[in-house]
Amino acid sequence: MSSQPICAVRNAALLDDFQQTRALTFALAAPLSDADATVQSMEDASPSKWHMAHTSWFFETFILRDHVAGYQPFDENFAFLFNSYYEAEGERHDRCQRGMITRPSLDEVRAYRAHVDSAITAHFDALPDDALTLLELGVHHEQQHQELFQTDILHLLSRNPLKPALWPTPRRLHNAATAPLRWIEGKSGIVDLGHDGGSFAYDCEGPRHQMLLTPHALASRCVTNGEWKEFLAAGGYDEPRHWLSDGWAWVQGNNIRAPLYWTQDGDWAQFGNDGMQPIDDAAPVCHVSLYEADAFASWAGARLPTEPEWESAAAALDAHSGNQLDAAGAIRPAPARTSAKAGDGLAQMFGDVWEWTGSAFRPYPGFKPAEGAVGEYNGKFMSGQFVLKGGSCATPRGHVRACYRNFFYPHQRWQYTGVRLAKDI
């Protein structure tokens, strides 16, 4: 019995991943009007139409333009409109002005995507190995933008006074019992961290290196909405002793009184992509900044985990598990299982909410960015940002791993960001 060569099987899987990823983005955009997809609600967020076009520009530029002889761009203007931050690719439209791109229309962007998809598929078998490596990077890049797509349209719709729902409310038990919080002792001593090779990873996840961990414990689950309400009731946003100096200035300067999208008219409610819903006390708190996460930890007599502590604890867990994105539709963080036994260990490490760590996003020992424009992907952002781990309910399943490093500035909270506590022992 004959079988396909390993490389042929791997390449077929890559083409399938490409096609499924592109189809999911199309499905995420299906409910949007042209106006929905064009407006930019803040500088941190990009229009849905821009995400759809930028990810296509990535494939067109680094695969088709650079590796397919005679390829002609779909539109010569798109390189200026849809380059994000690649200085090596020349001039580009200002990020804060992306919402002014009323043309091309959403339908024209869909046509652009279809053109790129067709060209990639048609030329796939002739692509050299280095182009296939870039194609794999492009698939993971688009998965990142699928999460940004959801968080950015959520922020936009939250500014609409009608508070419209993008999708119907998911069928899920609200106000389930809250799982007990237990402390799980972490690894101590010298541990190996970072990606170990053999599969896809971003450059910032390596090289593999060693770190010394002192005795510590992690909370068995994420901080819940109900626990955050206790923080609010105790005056957590009014007590400067719990806050970092920059955090207190941010709270005071922006009149921050609760997590993003929380409103109170009698009972607390929170806006999501299924509209305004009562807050589920047992679900993880979401849309909080590093400043808020750190203040809550201080109030609770704990701290945030470091990236090495979190990663060493998650290394043996199934990164494909948990509440992650499988298809287009309403998403929300879900409560931890209350049926867990004392020996079950850590819950919610993957999915639900990105978990803030107290670690700065800086290079590992021996880090070197890739050659060329794609070397700008991560390394240039290693300043002033903090690491988040574990993915969220908006992260496509299969995208994250224990060594995955997400990163945001400490004031940002429009992503699905939450909190897991840690303490020294």
C-alpha cells in the first residue's frame, strides 16, 4: 500500500488551513453592512473592512507578488491603503484614519479576497518552501485578525446608542454556581521555557531558554464577575493604595468606574456581541486593563502571575481545550466547571479570557527577528507592553499554545482580557 510523502500531506493540511481560515473571516463578516464594516471607533481599533483587506494584502504581497512570476496586484492602491506597519513596504495610510476609507466598498473588498484566494490556490503546488513558510505565517496572522475583527466591531457597536446585537445570545446557563477557588502550587527551580521547535510559532516565542522560579501558587480559575462586584462594593476604584501610580492617574483621568462595557441601571449588565446582557456572576471578569487587574490582585492580597509561572503551569495542558472560537456566532466567557475535584488542578487556562501577567513583553535571550519585512512582525513592539497568555473565547481554536505571547499596553482593555491570581508561598 502506497502513501503520500510526508511533505505532501503537510502541504495539503496547510492549504486546508488556509481555506478554512479565509472562510471563517468571510463568515464573521456576513452580518455586517457596508457602514458597519467601514467605521473606526477609536485609534486602537480598525474597521472590519480594513482587517479583511489587510490580511489579503499580506498574502498578496509576501506570497503572490514575491513568489509568483508575472503576478499583477488586484489594485495598485491597496498596498498604500492596507499595509499596517511594515516600514520596508513603504508609505501607508495613517492608522487613525482607517475609518475614512469609504472606498473600496465592502463588496469590493470581498472581491479582492476572492481574487487572492483563487490565486493562492491556483499557484499553491508551485510555491517554494520559503513561500509556504510565509503562507503558514499568514494563516496565523489572519487568525489574530479574526480576534481583532470581533473585538473591534464589538467596540464600534457599543458606541451605537441602540446597542445592537451582532449575533443572538448563545444558549448558556447564566448565573451558574461559582466554582471554588483553590491555590495550585506551581513548579519551582529551573524550568525550560519558550517554543521548542518542530511546529509553527512566532519569532518572539523563542529561543528556548531557562528560568529560575521561586515557590508560588496560581489560582485554580479566573477571577469572576461576582468577585469583581465585591471589589466595586469595597470601593476598589476609589482607593489609591491598591493602584500603580500610572494606573491611578489613568483611573482618575478617564473616570474609570468598572470594567469596559459594564453599565448599571439597578443591576449590572455588560454589552457583548450578543447585545446588552445581565452579568453572569460565575463567568470570568472580562475587558479589564493591566492596571485594573493589578489593583484587584493587590486588594485580594495576591499578585499577577509572571509569564514563566503561567507558561510552566500550562505546558502540559491541552491548548485546544476550553472556550475558544470554533465558528462565527455569539461568544462570551463561560463559568469554570463547578464539578471539578480538589485534585483537578488549573481550569480555564486556555480560552475564555486572555490572562494578564506581570511580565513585560521583552525579547528572550538570543532573540533575533527574521530577515526582511516580516521581521517587523513582533520585535519592534517589545517596549512598554505586557504579556497576556492563554487565548480567549474570541481566539480561533488551535491558534494558541503555552508559549504563545500576546501583548498589549497596560491601559488597553477592549480585548477579552481577564485575571488569574498568583501568590508567593
